Amino acid sequence: MPQGQPEGATLVYRRREDVIVTDLNEEVVLLDPVSVEMYSLAEVGRTVWQALPGTPEQVAEQVTASYDVEWNLALQDIRSLLGDLKAAGLVEAHAL
């Protein structure tokens, strides 16, 4: 849970506006202009990125509509990916 967020708060994840994005159809390449770090998200990660802004549950709905994956498993993986993207500074999380 991000600091300063109430326990049990629903988080909305948003892409950081200054991240430079190159869409290569089956993957997306992200460049953080502050750290000058480059990241690559494969097909499902690309879908997650494109589904933002949204809650993990909203993103899971989009992923399960596009891929043959169980919703609970998708949600678990999406939460993990969003945590990684937040730790890398590519997304921000805000309470609803």
C-alpha cells in the first residue's frame, strides 16, 4: 500500500505523462526520461499499459476479454506488474 493511502483504499494506476512510449504492435517500449532507463512490455504487458488509467480489477477485465486466462490469476499478475511499474517510476497510484 503506498504511503499515505487509507487501508483498503481502491487504487487507480495512471501512466506517468512524461514517459516516452514506442508501440511496436506486439510490445511496447517505455523510456523514463528522468532515469534514462528503458523497459519493454510484451503482448500482455502492452495490454495492461494500454488499459491505464484503471484499477487492477478494471485492467483484469480487459486482459481476460483479450486472452484466455482466469480472472483471479490475471488479477494477481496485473497487481504484480503494476507494482513493478510503480517501483520503476513509470506509473503512479492514487486512491479513488
